[in-house]
Amino acid sequence: MGDDVGWGFVVRGKGPCYVQAVDPGGPASIAGVKIRQFVKSINGLDCLYLHYRSIYKHIVAGPRALIVEVLEPLDDSLVPT
């Protein structure tokens, strides 16, 4: 569930996108979202190969409650820093 500021995470990438930052104590942090995870889907929409701008547009156009599926990288060298 988003708060007054947003959802507390930043996504970057051209697909697959990854979580670049998580606000400590924010909604995403409380839900267990971690940096370097890949965004698989948002509210049921497959986001694995979308550009981060498309993901952002989908998030802000949707409800305040997000269902975010993430994937852990198998190899940390695959995720940009």
C-alpha cells in the first residue's frame, strides 16, 4: 500500500528492470522489497521486459495498493550497480 509520498522504491533498466533503491521504513521496505531484485510483474502485468518508464506509468495509473512480484538474481554480476 502506498503512502503519501509513494511506494518507497525506484526501478531502473530497459528490461529486465531492477530495484535500484528502497526507502528505509517505506512501504516497499516493510513489504520486503530489496535492491537488485528484478521486477517480474506489477498488479498482474508482466513487466520483465518493459522499460522502467513504462513500469512507472503503470504504477502511477493504478491503485495505491500494488502487488509486486520480484525475482532474486542468481548471479550478482548480472545486476547493474
